[in-house]
Amino acid sequence: MQFTLILRVLYLSIPVISQTEIIHGSENVVDHLVQFMYKAQVRIDICVDNTRRGLAIEIRRLKNTFIDATRRHVKIRYITEITKDNFDYCKELISIVNELRHLDGIKGNFYVSEIEYAAPSTLHEKGKSSDMMIYSSAKEIVEHHINARRGISDNHI
């Protein structure tokens, strides 16, 4: 525990070069999401519309990364539209996230941690990861989306 705390303090004190980029290719998108989740130390807030239903469960690497993050005590908060079509998926998802919330009509997808932002595209083949994603570690962009997530949280059930 003490060793982990020291590593977290060291990690958070290392200067980060801000970057914003567009990631292309579904494998690259999954790779970046996995790296994103491994770098998170405190929390990951996720808003996902129904176009990405089930991918956190169906793509084994993503599911394992969710499980690893919760084991590292990273708080995962997940907002989606819960419907009869995705109810079974949501029942499984609740076992690998800390919070699962419903928001009617949510559109778009994003992940935000304390240091990074990622937005996978919504257009992709059913059961496959997005083939494009916006990624940023720019402080202003991350803070903007943390605040957007807070606004969404105020309206969820």
C-alpha cells in the first residue's frame, strides 16, 4: 500500500507534455483506451451512448482493463441509457464498475480521467470498437470534460 502511494505521488509529479491527437484504426483505439485506463490513478468517468452497448464486456481486453482499474481502487463511474435491449449487459457491467447510471437519450461517448480525455467515435460496426478516437492530455480539455461530466451527473438517475 505504501509502495503504491509513493508510485502514485511520483507519477502525478512527473511533468506531462500535453497532446491532442486523432487515433485511427480499431486496434489502435482499443490500445489507447487500455493505456488510458492503466494511467488513471483516481477515477475514470465514462459516458457512453447505445451505439457502444456491450463493448466493455464483449472486448476482452477492455473488460480486463476495467477489472484491473477497480482492483487498483480507481473509481469508475459509467453513464449510459439503460434499456430493455441492453439490460443484461448493464447487469454484467455493474460488477466491474463502481457506479452505473441511466441518462435518457445520451448521445456521444467519452472517457475522462484526472489527466486524460478520450472520445471514441459513435460510428462503427456492431460488436466492434470504434475505428477513430480523439485523445487529449491537454489540461484545459480534460478539465472542460470533467466539468461536462459533472453537469451530466446532475441530470442522471
